[in-house]
Amino acid sequence: SDDRGASWQRAGLQTASRFVGLHWAASDVSRIYALTLDHILVSRDGATSFQRQVLTVGGVEIPPKRIIQLVVSPQDAAHLLVSIDAGGRTRLLRSMDGGLTWGDVLLIPHPRVQLSFGPGGREALAVTHLGLTWRSEDGGTTWRAADDLPPYLGCLTLGPDGQTFWACSSVYSGGPWVLAESQDFGRSWTPVLEAFEDASERWDCTGRDRATICCRGICPGALAPNECGQMPQTELPPT
């Protein structure tokens, strides 16, 4: 769509594989990276056509399903970072030619690492679900522990203005707020939502909603129906 969704036309891509993400390059609107469970696909003509791309490091091809996240520099459409699932660890890879060649830049001894470029493309962040963070100030070439970031960040997003950086935080794990914005790429924050209870609109589940019943079944001794994906306990555990 070229008119904010008022009308649509078919893109030049059909695949039976499930999509994981679409990534536009802010510096080149014709460049689009599409990631599925089975393919990495690149368009250089605004989605009119796509070409398959292979992620290879040291002569070894990495299956696309191992990719956790792919991010594109806002200043250079050919500058990419990816996080790769390495069996309880995460490899960070960097490409400067649009994904044709890749190099290892960091091995993090934790899974599920999220990535984000900063506004100028020189800075980048890597964040784990355990609250650990790393910062790069040279486009992802070298990294250091980022002690200036709040713990348990997620939802890393650079806003459409190219400057405002957004993140959520797990308040139930020790995070400082639910949602906040930053104008200096995470060095200081302005909370937008301090706690879930502060939301102006809420959709609470009733006592008979499936989510409520299934969650209640997780508690020790509580019963949950078979459709919740677990066998209900027939006896209460000893107290």
C-alpha cells in the first residue's frame, strides 16, 4: 500500500512459510527484508520482486529458523545485525553489504537476545530477557556491558521520527515501568505507563473465560480442563 492502507496491491512474493517479520530500510524505501521460518528474502524495488538470500558464516549456512531478530540501520540499508539462536546462547552477526556476507561480532551466553539500532545507526543495543544489556558505539563491531540501561527491557523500537526510542519493561521481574520513551537511546527515560493498573482502558477476563480457567489450573492443586493443554490434578498436593 502506498496510501496508508486505503488501497492495496499484491506484492511480488508468495510463500507457504510463516512470516516472522518485514523490515523496511528507513534510508532506502525501496529496500525490504522479509524473514520467514524457511527463507531470508530481499526486495530492492519496493516489494515488486524478492530474491532469496542465504546467511552463511565461515562457509556454514545458518537456517533462517535459527534467526531470533534482524534489524536494519536507519542510515544505511545495507548495514544489518542479526541475533542467532545458538542453543542456550546467542550469536550476533553483522553485515555491511545487505546480507551477502556476514561476520561474528559477539557471543552472548544467554538466549533470546533482542536488538535495536540507535537513531544515527552508529549505536546499537542487545538485550536479554534476563535483564542483561550490551551497547555498541561503532555500528555493532564491538560491544560492552551497558550499565546505564534499566533492567528487563523488551519491545525495543525506534519510532517513525527516527529519534524517539521506545521500550517496555517487565515490572513483575524488577523493571521500573511498563512502557517508556527515550530521546538519548536509553540513557534517560520518560515513563509513558508506570503500571498496568494505570491504563485508561482494561479488558479483564471474567471468572469463566478460558484464559482465567487455564491460568487458575497452573496453581498447585487447582483443576484445569483438558483443553488447557494440561492434565488436571486428581488429588491435592500434601500441605
